[in-house]
Amino acid sequence: MNPLLPLAVLLAASFLWGLAWLPLKALERLGISGVALTFIACGAAAALLVPRLVRERASWRVEKRWLLAIALLGGYANLAFTVAIIYGEVVRVMVLFYLLPVWGVLGGKLFLGERLDAARLAAVGLALSGAFLVLGGLRAFDAPIAWTDVLAITCGLTYASNNLAFRAHQQIPVASKTAAMLIGATILAAVLLAAGVQPWHTVSAGGWLAAIGYGLAWLLLATLGTQFGVTHMEAGRASVIIILELVTAVASALWIGGERMSVTEMVGGALILTAAVIEARRVS
């Protein structure tokens, strides 16, 4: 394999994730709620991978409990990411999502017995300080944080937990893990729709096609591209490249989306970005 291929694929996937807010917000303007969009897009992407999941059942049958955990954790992460991006400020959601170093470090220590050194403690401290500033500093105690902020933070937590499950059970094929994540998101969205958490508005034929197209041409490619890249690259190098997702999302939201950041939020975002780089380089 050409050594540049994983690099190119991971770069492309990171840019797709960083720009995902563009199609997501456009689809919401067509009248498709965030939960309904998750159901349609993830369902379409999952449908393509179900045959592969069935063919690989001999590889994951013994580990089916962990595949279920991946479905729950990765499914919630996909659902929370979609809804938070659609209804929240892109910059704020992405910065809070990138508290990943905190969850990755703590989870790695608790569940995988990974070493907790000075660099990792510094990354956790920087990330938490950055989140405090992004949430408004001392003003964060004046009122409850927004529900989209909660989704962004819990999305990062469950995504980091999902990554730990990926790393701890590498005998499960990547395609099966990806299928489980997408199926989990589809089922969770279906449950929320049935419970009336968000209404199922009448979706036009064009809306259905657009949502399915996003699932197949954007979501599935970005997910598989990320997994392919991290599987065939050194962990530290891959982690640094994935950080481009945050940079792409913030830059595009400020430039194209017309969003603004206060000085406090900028400092907080810089601290979280620094923490992500420290953690990524540590595993190089």
C-alpha cells in the first residue's frame, strides 16, 4: 500500500467531519429535525454495512457484548453530534466536543491501565480550563448551560469511550464496529421519534433523497475514512491530523457561517486545542 494513501484518506475524512455542519444545517432548513435526520442518514449508511456485519459474525460473535457497547456509545455520539451541530453554535459545539483528551486520558487510566504522566495531567488541566472559559467563565454559574452544550460534552465523552472499546477489542473487524455505531444511532433516533421527543415532520421526496445522500456520500465516507486512516497510521500522527477537524469546523463557521467568538471563548478554544495536540503527540 502506498504510505501516502492513509494520510490522504484521513485528511479528507477530517475535512468532511469539519464541514459536516454545512449539509446538516441545510437539511434542517428543509424541515428535517435533527433526530429524524439521524434516523434517515444513519439508517441509509447502516443498510449498506449490514451484509458485511452478517458475513463477519464469526469474528465478533464471542465479543457481541462489546459490539453492543459500541452500538450504544457510538450511536449516542452520532446522534448527539448531529443534533448539537444543527441547533447549536458550530464553534461552541466543536470546541466542547474536543474535550476528548479529558475523557480519553481518564478512560485510558481507569479501563486500560494506561500511564498517567505529567503531560497527560497538563492536557487534562488545559482542556478543563478551556471548557470553563468557553462556557463563560464565572458567568457559567449564573444560569444553566445550554442543552446543546450538554449534548456536545456528552458526545465527546461517549465518542472517547467508544474509541476505547475500539482499541481494546481490535479483533472485531472495523466494518462491523462501524455498522454497529450506525445501527445504534438509527435505533436511538427511532426510539426518540416514537417517544415524541422531536416531531416527525412531513419530509418531501427531495428531503428524503438529500438526507439519504448525506448518509451515503458524506457520513459513511467520513466514518470509514477515519477508521481506515487510524488503522493504517501511527496513533500519534493520526491524532494530530484528526485535530484538523476542529480547525476546519471553527474556521469555516467563522468565515462562512458568520459566527463570532468572544476573547474569552478564543482563549478557551486555544487551551483545548493545545490539550488535544499534547495528548496526540504523547502517543507518537
